[in-house]
Amino acid sequence: MEAPIRLGISSCLLGNEVRYDGGHKLDRFLRDTLGKYVEYVPVCPEVEYGLGIPREALRLVGDVDAPRLMTQRSGVDHTDGMLQWARKRVEELEKEDLCGFIFKSRSPSSGMERVKVYSDQGMPSHKGVGLFARVFMEHFPLLPVEEEGRLHDPPLRENFIERIFAMKRWRELLSQGESIGRLVEYHTRHKLLMLAHSPAHYRAMGKLVARARELPPGELYRQYQTLLLEGLRLKASVPKNTNVLQHMMGYFKKQLSQDEKEEILEILALYRKGHMPLIVPITLMNHYVRKYDEAYLKLQHYLHPHPIELQLRNHV
Ligand code: SF4
């Protein structure tokens, strides 16, 4: 990948002192570790909309599906102004080629889910979405999004980072113009990754690519992108990964010795039972791909979906 992955992020997560109390919510993993591989596009809805630092804290009030954004003490209603600003901001963000967005959890402006919405009696329900986050997700419905809190969960973290890398490769493909040949190549390289996330999407994408010449290129790309991003949203799991790894074994049927086959099956059984992380069978597969120079498997992003230094598969 030549250009860095561009990722939107709630500004306070990078350590910027933009919160209502003049503080920040620095997330060191996002800034220091993931930050080596991405170029962040920070957004602070409340400051960019025009509220100062420090400022009175805000909260969501009323209908969970269409809450009002109010100052907590003085009850000033910022809903209409914030929505107007957010709609304009997401249009500007279209030019940023974002591969995803990381939101600050629980914020009435930036929270992606389970944000408190207060009833008229002052009782909170945890079913709201921050105003800016809602407008963003409606505008970019398939773009990978997560919250910093959820990214502390290893499977969610691995899934999100896998998605942003696949999205970046997709954006690079788009930047080269529409071509059936290049789409087929992208598809070939992502087959096993898709199979690990969603066998149904994997099959649908295969059918779509098989009749690529029957569709206008724009329509083909549009349908492919929808399947790709919908499929990647479904999480890879131990049974799905086991299925992919068994499928991979089929490519070595003739080359593997009996002892090598038994070794792979033993490692797969240990992985399936939760005694080993995914990185162990993946490393073994990479070893045999190299040893037997297996041309198709060598191409698979499934074996190298993101930088090994992130160690994401050591914990899933
Ligand atoms: S949560 Fe959102 S609105 Fe609040 S300080 Fe962070 S970026 Fe700004």
C-alpha cells in the first residue's frame, strides 16, 4: 500500500484537549500503535460546530430515535444547529477517502451506540446514538465504524482492523478505474478472507464475478462493494476460521506427508478447542505455502490481512 489508510476519529481520542472540561480521552493504542499505519482525520463535532472549550456539558433528551441535544444545566437546545453542521461535515468528509471511523463511546455527539438518552423525568435509557455519529453512519452506511471501548476487545479489534485494510485495498482498486480484470484479481486475493467472515457473501461474490461481463462496470463495482463491505461486517469466528484452514489443506493434498497432515489436524483441533490462538495455525499454513510454493494460497490476504507487528491474531 502506497498512501496511508485514512481514518476518521473523534479528536479527543488522540489526546487533543477538546472535551467540555478542557481535557482529552487519549487512547494510547489508537495513537501510538495503530497510528503507525493510519493517517487520522480528527473530528470534534462540538468544537467544530462552534461550542467553546471549556463548555457546558451536553446530553441527549427525549425520543431515543430522534433525541434533542441539550446543555445539561441551562437546557439550551443545540439539535438543529448540530444536525445542520453534521450534514455539511459528512459531505466534506467524502473527499477524505476515509477507510473507517473510530468514535468516542458514550458521547451525546460522537457515541456510536448505547448513549444515554434522558426522559423528561430525568431517567436515562442506554439506547441512543450521538448526533454526529448518527448522521455519519447514515451517510456512509457500509464504511467500517467502531468505538474505542469496543476496540479493547481482541476479536472486535481484529475484525475492525482487517476491514479497514481491505477497504484501503478496495479504495486503491477504485482509484485505478473500473476494470473487470482488476476486480477479478481483487476478488481472487480476498476469497478466503471473505469465506472466514461470511460463506454466504463469499458465494454471492463468486456468482457476481462469474457474470461480470453481463453488467455495466459501474453496476458491477457497486454490487461487489456492497457484498464486500456487508460480508466483512460479519465477524470471523473459530468455526469459520477452522473451515477456511481445512479448505486450505485441500490445496496441499498431494504434497503433504502423512505426518504433516496429522500435525496440521492436531493444531487445528487445539485451535478449535480454544487452546491456541489463530496465529498458530496461520503460521503453520504460511510455512507450508512457502515450502510447497502454493501459488493460489500465496496470493491470499487471509494469510496476511494486516501487519504482523500489530499481533492481532495472537489474541483471537
Ligand atoms: S467525544 Fe466527540 S464531541 Fe466530545 S470532545 Fe470528543 S470528539 Fe469532541
